[in-house]
Amino acid sequence: MEYGFHGKNIGIALTGSFCTYEKVFEAIRYLADKGANLHTIFSNHAASIDTRFGNCQEFINRAKDITGKVPIITIPGAEPIGPKAMLDILVIAPCTGNTLSKLANGISDTPVLMAAKSHLRNNKPLVIFLSTNDALGMNLKNIGILLNTKNIYFVPFGQDNYVAKPNSMVAHIDFLPDTIGKALEHKQIQPVIQSPSPVVAV
Ligand SMILES: Cc1cc2nc3c(=O)[nH]c(=O)nc-3n(C[C@H](O)[C@H](O)[C@H](O)COP(=O)(O)O)c2cc1C
């Protein structure tokens, strides 16, 4: 289904699941091409760690090039998101187990979590694109909390490698636009659990 993203103010908050960045950046490009007004937010780790998946400053530059805006990389930078009603929707993509667990427990000690706290105060939707090796382990309780939290929606996710990483679950990148479209109507796209995931985390 085609959703009207033109002119929609969409925040994309990146956390340190670096293996998903290429796919997530394709989705950011897709939303930009559809005319969305995009703001990116980077967690402290997303903004400062170079990995085999790429250089953090290059990802920040790429986000700036696609969106035409300087990414938010500090807590003071993220704080006005709520008071200024900057976003129609915030998407944490990718969302690490670390950020997921903190969000579920009301912690706001990174730019991404500050953005989430600030945005949620306006009763607006927040989408989670999960990517974590402990989804069916330590973090299952936190997924449960967030699945049952008002204004929070999930990109359908599934086990990406049940043999080598039986607790790992990753969201399906192909469903990201439709999940955003539905969440803007305050609806959860279904089915929310879908395996196997086409994204293979390492
Ligand atoms: C190369 C690399 C890949 C990682 N991939 C993931 C991942 O896919 N999912 C995850 O939950 N954490 C992953 N991590 C761990 C997170 O980056 C780490 O928990 C960090 O504290 C997350 O902080 P943030 O949630 O504030 O970005 C990875 C770390 C590294 C160095």
C-alpha cells in the first residue's frame, strides 16, 4: 500500500546495530524520495564507533546529505523535539537491545532516548525497528513491555538465524514504510511476528 509521506515530519533515530545500517539508509533514501521531511538522530555510540560496517562520521555525513539537515547527536539537540512538536512520527531504526531495554524502563540518557521521551509526551507514534541478539533472552520482557505501551509500534520482526543465534530477532526492512504509514494512523501493522527475517545480523 502507498502512504502519503510527502511533507510528513519523520525522525529516524539510529542506534548501534551497525550491521543493519546499509538497509536502514536505503529506507531513509526511500522516505526522502517520497518527500518526507526527515530528521536523523544518532545515539552516542552510533555517532562515535567505527566498525567493520563503516565509519561513524561517514554515516553522519550520509544522513546529512540525504535529509539536508545536520543530524542530532546530543541530548540538548534532541530535547526540543517535543516542545517544538518537530515530528509527526519517530522511528528508532535500528533499535539495539540496549536502547530497547532503556526505553522500556524510562531511561533517557542518549540523544535517541531523549528524542523518544520528548516526542512521546506529545502522544505521537513511535516505531521500533528491532535488531538484537537477545530478543528472546534478556530483552524479551522489555519487548513485551513496549508491545503493550501506548503509541509504540513495531516493524514486524522475526528470528534471523535460529541455528547459530536462537535468541536473535531482527525487523524486516521491507515493512518499514508500511509500518510507519499504519503507525501514523495509530495502528500496528500485522502480523507483527514474521520469520524468517530477510535481514541477517552477524
Ligand atoms: C560491530 C558491532 C555490532 C553490533 N550490533 C548490534 C546489534 O545488531 N544489536 C544490538 O542490540 N547491539 C549491537 N551492538 C552492541 C551495541 O552497539 C551496544 O550495546 C551499544 O551500547 C548500543 O548503544 P546504543 O543503543 O545507545 O546505540 C553491536 C556492537 C558492535 C561493536
